[in-house]
Amino acid sequence: MRPIFTRLIPCFWWLLAGTASAADTAAVPKPDPALSPAAVVQLQLAALAKVDQPERDAGFVTVFGFASPGNRSQTGPLKRFAGLIREGYPAMLNHRSTTLLPLVMQGDVAIQGVELIDRIGVLHRYIFELSKQPEGEYKDCWMTDSVYQAPEAPEIAT
């Protein structure tokens, strides 16, 4: 079974941090047809690198916002999603650095490999699977369907 990231809608922000203000939701990146699959992954990784800034779990709003509708239905709402990531992907939280590997695309599906150095210096490899949404509110936006750790064992980064 592969863990799945899901959507994060700014209107659910109040579940984690109280009442959302217009400034809170305006600063959160949102799906946009102009964003490439790699840009979506970079936005999610940047949010996870500073997951608790400006307050606890704030980065999950961005990550969840770029999860595909199917992904969101399996891992939401936001509070549950945050718990799944904290338990299943702790190395991604507050990581030191990331490197995107070559993107593989086939039609409306993209696979983005990532090498990530966690906060204590251990190298991890992840696979992000994305799809271009065919209809609805996110038509033509790249969104993450799943993320899983690549099968190689972690290594100590040099």
C-alpha cells in the first residue's frame, strides 16, 4: 500500500489554526494551469521544509492544496492529512535540502523523483505522481496523486 498526499483547501485552515483571515489564505499558493509538474512539487517541498512556519502545521495547507481531488478524498480532511504526513513522512518535515531528478511525462501523467536530505543529514528518495486535471475547478492544473518513498534504502548524505 502506497501512502497518498491529498488536497488542502484554504477554507479548512481553521481546523488547524483557528479562524482563517484573508491574509492567511491569500499567501497560500494554489493550483494554476501555468504551473508545471516540477513547480508543483517544488512548492510542496518548500512548504514541508518550513511546515510549522508561521505556526504549527501551516505548510500542510499548501501541500494539501496541490493534492488531486481523488487524493484528497482518501487522506482528508486537513487535520487527518497532517497526521498522516507527520507519521508516514517525518523525514520530509523541516528537511535541509532537495534535488529534483529528471521529470518523466506521458500525456497527462508526470513522475517526479526527488532526493531529500532530512534535518539530520540522511538522504531519502521519493516519487511524486502527478496528473493534469481534466475538468472541474482544477481543469488543466497539475496536482499530486501520490507520494511514496523510493525502494532504495536511505543513505547518509555527505
